[in-house]
Amino acid sequence: MTNNRGTAVNQNIRLFGSTKVLIVAALLVAMSIVLGKFAAINIGNSIRIGFGGLPIQMAGIFFGPIIGGAVGLVADVVGCVLRGYSINPIITAGSTCIGLFSGLVFHYALHAVKNALLPKVAISTVVSHIIGSMIITSIGLYVYYHSPFETLILRVPIYLITAAFETAIIYLMLKNRAFTSELDKIRK
């Protein structure tokens, strides 16, 4: 009986590879909700200044695009429920794409650039914000909330600046040998 139960648990975490990765992904979801929904500065209905994308990008860069996308999806849906926001599927797709594209670009598109960590992290964060935040989320804000284009265009410099801060944070984490040693233990 316990053998079947253990097998079922292992099948349920197959996407994440291990219980450790699943737990870290859940912590990154919680961090994204706090940084993106509760600790963010809202300017009107279309502009939010916060770092909710940072843990989503960390998931994509640390564990790959599938886990990054899953963290982005869960963080947006659960965060909306906790804050009482209606779930906008286009914005949820944007959040998912932040994790997905940060992982895709870091692990696959820039695979040949092995010794240039800073450019890999920078390009990963910028591309994920261009696709997820500036394009997809802005479309969701326009379609569902009729946000004016003039307001949406302000999202571009905000997310470029945000990407610069997130690049610095992720780069410093990955340059820290103690951190990467612990990250390697989690991934194995």
C-alpha cells in the first residue's frame, strides 16, 4: 500500500523532478505574490511597479522553462485570488511567459555562451519582460480594461529598469559559490 502511494507521489512531482525543487518552486510562487501583488506600487489601473517577475525569472533560470512557466502561472492565479482581482487569462499568459522565456533563453537560446553569465542573465530577463510584461500583459490590460495606449507605453521604460535590477540580483546570486553549491544540491 505504501509503495503505491509513494509511486503516486513521485508521479505527481515528475514535472518538478524532486520534492526539493517543488518546495523551492512553491517558495518562489509565494515570493512573487508578495513582491508583485502586496509590495508593489500601483499607479492607476495599468501601471504596477514591483518585482513580482523576479522569482518567476529565478525559477526559469535556475530550473528551466517548464518550471519557470508553472511558477508564473500559479503565482498570477493565486495572487489574483488572494488580492480579490479578477483573473485575466491574457495577463496570466504574460506571467507564464516571463518564466517560460527566461528559462528558454537562458538554457537553450544562449547555450553557446557558456562563460558569459552576465549577458545570459541580462538577455534572459530583458527578453522575458519584453514578451511577457511589455507585449502580452499590455494586450491583456488593453483588451480587458481598455487601458489607453499612452498609459501602456509607460510600461516599457518601467520594465527595462526593472529588468536591469533583476539582472543584477540574479547575476549576483549565480556568482556566489555558496548559493550555486546549494542550488546544485536542490537540482540533483
